[in-house]
Amino acid sequence: MPGVEVNKQAPDFAIADFNGKEFRLSDYKGKSSVLIVLNRGFI
Amino acid sequence: MMQLHQDHSKFIERNTEIVVIGPDDAAKFKAYWQEHQLGFHGIPDDKHSVLKLYGQKVNLFKLGRMPAQMLVDKEGVLRYVHYGHSMADIPENAEILKLIGSL
């Protein structure tokens, strides 16, 4: 399974949030930092 | 997740968006977000497209997906990548906030 590495460009993605609104990583370029949290799932 | 919720304002002060992506469906996300009044992004990825893109580790012996955190700076560059080895292996917010402060 591929992973990502520090100091490399973050792979862009666009995906709908739970309200159906699109979240595109590159929309935040030049505006803010983004903390991506990959969750395991709710228990 | 609640740790992030408690410190959300500190991330906002540092101009940092928090986006939580998980394998659950939209209904489960919505219910969890409403129950806990979470203010950051919640993204259901039941097709595992982003989870695979970012290489979330799956541990068959520990029954499932391991948590992971990445910090992307304003230029779109990854400045921090942490793949957890267990459910409890989640970095402290203080560690990430310190890093954001150093960018």
C-alpha cells in the first residue's frame, strides 16, 4: 500500500463531506495549513 | 477525536483546517458530529479512496485500520506524517501545534 512522505507535495483529493459539500485539498493552498486525520472508524 | 475538539480553537488561531477522514458512511459521520458538536470537517470515505491514497495502514491482527495524521502546509507540502501502530498511537496536539508554529 503506498504511503506519503514528509517534504513532498501532498496528493490532492476532492471528496464530499457528510453534508455532500466537496472538500478539495488544493482549495486551501496559499490560504491555510491542513491537518489530515485518518480515522479508524467510530466504535 | 475529542482531543482535537478540545483544542480546535488553537488550530483555528494558527490558521489550520482539521479534516477527519474515515471509513464510515455519511450517516454515521453526521450522527457522531451532531452528538459531539464537532466544528471541523468530517469526510466519509467508505470507498477508501483517500485512505488508500494516503496509505492508511491496515493491521489484520489488530482488527482494522490504524490512525494516521498528516500536516500539509500552505504550499501543499507534507510537513508531518505519522502512521499509528495501534489505536492509542495518536500524537499529542501540543506536538502538532508546536510544529505549526514553526512553519
